[in-house]
Amino acid sequence: MERAKKGDWVQVKQIVLPPEGRAPQAPEDTKATPLLLWVKGFAKSDGAMGEEISVETLTGREVKGELSAINPRYVHDFGDFVPEFLVIDVQLRSLMEEV
Amino acid sequence: MTLDMSYEAVMGRKNEIMKKAIGIDYSEFESGSLSFDYERMMHEAGYSLDEIRKIQGATGVGNTPLLELRNITALARKYAPAGKGARIFVKDEASNPSGSFKARRAATAVYHAKRHGYKGVIAATSGNYGAAVASQAAMQGLKCIIVQECYDSRMIGQPEILEKQRACEAYGAEVVQLTVGPELFYTFLSLLEETGYFNASLYTPFGIAGVETLGYELAEQFRERIGSAPDAVVVTHAGGGNVTGTARGLIKADAEDTLVVGASVDLSGLHMASDHDFNRKSFTTGHTGFGIPFATWPDRADVPRNAARPLRYLDRYLLVKQGEVFYITEALAILEGLERGPAGNTSLTAAFVLAQEMDRDQTIVVQETEYTGAGKHPMPQISFAKKNGIEVLFGDPDTEVPGKNIVFPENPGAIKLREFDLDKARRSYIRNAIDKCRSEGCPSDEDMAFLAAETKSDRSFVQSVIEELKASK
């Protein structure tokens, strides 16, 4: 099990509101789930993934939560290639030749 | 004493938290009935155009290039009747420091926070505004927290929002991420209470005044280049600040005759707070899920009185489809060499069809672009949509069903002009307002004049809607 050391840059997860504590106006499917929160900070103690630890965030707040990632990476990218865009591009160029 | 942090308790402390976090006593502008003095609020709580130009200029915000889109204009003319096909220009707002027009709003908000001694700023936003506030906070030396609605309950994040998280963190902000739901506001209030930071809301008088320079600037640039103000300005409409600020700036530049046209992506049928629907949309802003509710009731925002009041300014409101915006985003890159958007190209898509009904010697300004990059680009948006079971196909854009499919137009001629009936929005605004009447004499004479101004209509229109409401009860 991966462990964080005190001072590591980590992400913690918190249950802010359980399903029964959610806002009355939330749609039914949303109300069936808890309101979750993630925030990053420096670990204030060692801990294993899933364990509750405290972090100090960039603004100096202390936040408690379940350790969910260590040095969390950015997962977004340019996605899979979308060939439909090539169809559009080729069409646009040929239309411009007619113009 | 420990504070009660339950949803109900925090929401119950809303007014006192807000007062400390904005420093505006909104009650000064209230009449006690429906109406409030909007212009006085904008004047007294905001900044003058000259002050804002100075504030923005100090951090390199504004004075963005105005570019003529000659090839897209030529393409629009191919589908326009003889003599039609207005010239299309774009204000390249992506060249602002944080890559979008939102830098204008953030510059004034952060300046105001600093001047009033706040140590930090907080904004609740999943969009470009987060990066803008974070960038301004970095420039002006304040701490910054951005609260995002980012994930569904499986912790799957919209790529566009994940990119905004990265951008905010790149500027040194703390990003608090939440699963979907209306309680974003609850977390936001809790953080304001905990930190004592400034509420850098999108909807304060100074935030909206920050956008006025955009309308003013484009009218000035246009007069210098073309000799007159543009015939129409198309504005991507979501929360209403872009429309309101731009239109007010045009008026301040004496360009009252310029038509103000709003444009949103049609996401009808998707519930914005639904865990299931959250990742089935390919636009996280500029869509009807914000555009219509904020037009028909602006005071649903994170401030007591919203300074963004789009129905006061909109002359027309056009709807476009997701597939159409992606198509035009490709056209902007392929034909004009500008890789921007996609969400910011909502107004360009509307302009492409609007141009076809206007004369060739007329002019349209698309008043924004936004930066593009990983996550925030047609490629990751469409591949994310496909992974979420959305069908992607070519066909008639009118067959697009948000959350089910994305239909790319078979050719640019298939992109259509869809008018949203503004009178419908006006009726709905008046109904929402009348629902708030609590006293015997409501609506008062003053309220009637207020409702007419709020809906850019007149007293007889307001009266007729009130009578319709009475008749239906």
C-alpha cells in the first residue's frame, strides 16, 4: 500500500454532506450520492492511502480527509484522435477553393 | 463555540457571511418592495470606466486585437442570399493574461479586495473565471481559493474543468473540487466564513463594470477602423455578465444603435445539478442551462443583487447546437489560423448564421475568444463524449438531443438560425418577480417602471403579463 510521508504533496477526499444531508432542491439521482470534496496540500503526518490525515493547503488552511493521491498528476489530455474533425477540415478547405 | 456546519445552518447565516465578504450593503439600493436602484448600485458600488481602464491596464488586461474573419465571412456569403453576408470580426480576448475576457472581471474584483484590506479572494467557478481570479491574485499578491463543481459521484471529471483546475494551480491558487450539486454554494459560504476572504463573485457591480471596457473598446476600435460602430455584437450568454457588461460599455461609447445579440448552446433536457447528466454535456458554460435561468431570474447568484441583468440589454437571443459550435471551432482554426475555444465560439457560430441575413456592407463583432489546450479543445471534448455513450454523427443539427448525441452539420449551410423568443423570457421574469410580492400594494408604481426596465419593455407589456398571470390563477 502506497504511503505518504509528512510534507508530501497529497490530495485528500472528504464527505461534506451524506446523502441524507443534501440540499432539498438537489435532483433525486444527485441526492442518492454524498457531496464529496477533494483538496490538495502538504501532509501533516505520514499515512496510507484511504487513511484520514490532515493537510496544510496552499492558503494555509488545515483540512482533514481520506488520503486519495500522492503527487496527484493531471489526467486530462487531448483525448483520442477524432477522425470526424478531419472530414470537417477537408470539407472546409475544399469549400474555400470554390469561394 | 463551534459553529453548526449543517447545510441549513450555513445557508441560514448567508446574509451575514455575504455582507462581510463583499462589503456592499445592498439594502441601501432596495426600495423595500420588488424594485431596487440598479443604476445607483452600479454607480456607487462600482468604478467608472476610466478607473477600470487604469486598473485593467496595470495588469495588462484589455486592449485585445480586433480581427476581421475574412474567410469565415466568405464562407457565410456562399450560403447567404444575394446581397447578404455581413462582415464578421472577432475580439481576440484569448490574448488577455489568463486567456479569456474573464480577466477583465477578475482584475476589478481582486483590485477591490486588495484595496479593502482582504488577505485573499474566493470564487466559485468551474470556468475561465477561476484562472482569471487566480492570475490576478498572483499579480496583486493575494491568496486565492477557487471552488469548482468538477466531478460526478464516480470522480470522473469534465476535461475542460480539469484543465481549469490545472490553470488555477499554475497561478498558485488552492482549488477545492466538489461533486455535482447545488451545495457548491454551501461549501463556498463555509470557506468565506472560515477564511474571511473576499467573495470575488462574477456578479458584483465591479465585476460587471470590468466587462464594460470590452464593449467600449470594441466600439472605439471599430470606429477607428471602419468609421462607425458595428451593426451587431454577438455575445456568448451564460450567467449574463458578458451580455450586461458589453452592452453597458457600448452604451457608454454612444453605440446605442448596435444590436446586442446573445447566443447560447442549446442544452435543453439536461439537468445542470444531475449526477447522471453532468458528464453528458460537452459544454460547461455558454449554454442554456445557465443562460435561461439567469435571464429569467438573475438574483439566483452568489450575491444578494446580481449586477448582471441580461434582459435589460438583449435585443435578440440565438441558440446553437453543440455539433455546430465544434464545426465552427474547426473552421476558425482551418480557415483563419486561430485555434480557440470551443465554448467561446458559441457566439461565432451564431454570428456565422446571423451574417447571412444581414447586408454585405453591415458588420458583426463576435466579442470574445478564449484560450484552448489539453482538456479544453474539441478533441478531448468529443472523445470524452464518446466514452460517455454520446453518439457522434453528421446530419441535421436539429436532430441533436443533448446528452444523447452530437450532430455535426453535414456542411456549413446546415447551421441554422434559431431564435429564442425573448418575450417568453420576459414573461417568465415578470412571473418570477410577481411571485416575490409580499405586500398589499405590490407591484407598486415604482415596481412597474422597474419591471419594464428589467425586461427592456414598457409598462403596457408588464401590465399585460400581470393580467395574464391573474387570469391563469
